[in-house]
Amino acid sequence: MSNIAIIGATGRAGSQLLEEALRRGHSVTAIARDTSKIAPRAGVVSKNVDVLDAAALQAVVAGHDAVISAAHFSTIPASAIIEPVKKAGVKRLLVVGGAGSLLLPGGSRVIDNEGFPKEYKTEASAGAAFLNTLREEKDLDWTFLSPSAEFVEGERTGTFRVGKDDLLVSAQGRSWITFADFAIALLDEVETPKHSRQRFTVGY
């Protein structure tokens, strides 16, 4: 089993990743600014860290097999995650991505579509920039997993489709994935890497 650090472990995606990792028997260091809502339990070490404190983040992720970042893009630049992970000597970085940089039929990005909600544009643009930074990264074994357009609470089904750079849309015309099923896909990638230095996506 792996020793995994999860940045943003108290968020909606991060908390499901924590649950999925524990379900599979991994040891987890849960990292957030305030981890007080993470109940003490076997397999978890909680660490209060300001992710923008590079030295503190480097110290806390050192010695892990992989780091998963579920941090928001608009408040934390890519370098704030990538550089401390590299300096800590951790080779694998997996990132909870966004759907904005996925491609629509015709090749345009979701974020560039006329109907893209303005309130999500800042976060989505920062997510696309993070992905572009990773694509230039030579040292880390990185993976960026984009959810579908709707990233929502819901049941853990274990049944979903996997794609690469194109937005997945169901036969009913909906593009969506639950946090719980997204967590399955990302932990599958931790355990059996298939998308080294690549972005991929999941949806129903």
C-alpha cells in the first residue's frame, strides 16, 4: 500500500479522495489550512499547512509515494504545488483538474464556449494554466484528471467512462461525475498508472 499526501483534504473532492484511499488500505497525510473537521482515525495523519508556505509544504509531503492536489486553482499557482513536491523528492503528483480545458466537438475548449458560466471562468482559466505548466514539466511523473462539466455530490457506483482530452457526454446529453466516482478513478491511477504525464477525464 502507498503513503499518500492529499492537499485540500477537507474539500468536497479531497474528502472523497481521503475516504477512497482509506477504503483501499493506503496511509494518508491529510493536508489543509484547517483539518479540525477530519476525525481522528487509523491510517490518517492530519497536518495544518498553508499551501502557500513552500517550506512547510515541502516538509510535510517529503517521504510520500505520491501527492494528490485537490486545491483550488484560482488562489494557488501551479508553482506553489509543483516546486515543493519536486524539492521534497516526491516523483508522483496527481491533480484534481477542471473541465474547462477539455475539448468540445470541433476542437474548441469548454471554457471558450459562449455559454460557459462567468462565475467559473477565473477558476477554470487557472486550471487550464496549471495543466499547461504540467505539460512543460520534465521531472515529475504527473497526472491531471479532469471531471466532467458537472462535478457533484452523489453515490459511489464504480461505473463510469474514461476519456482523454474530450468532454464526455452521456446518451442523455448530460456531462457529469460524482466526487465519489471521480475518487475511484484517481485512486485507480495511483495504484495502476495508465496516464503518466497526461491528462484524462471521467464521466458517465
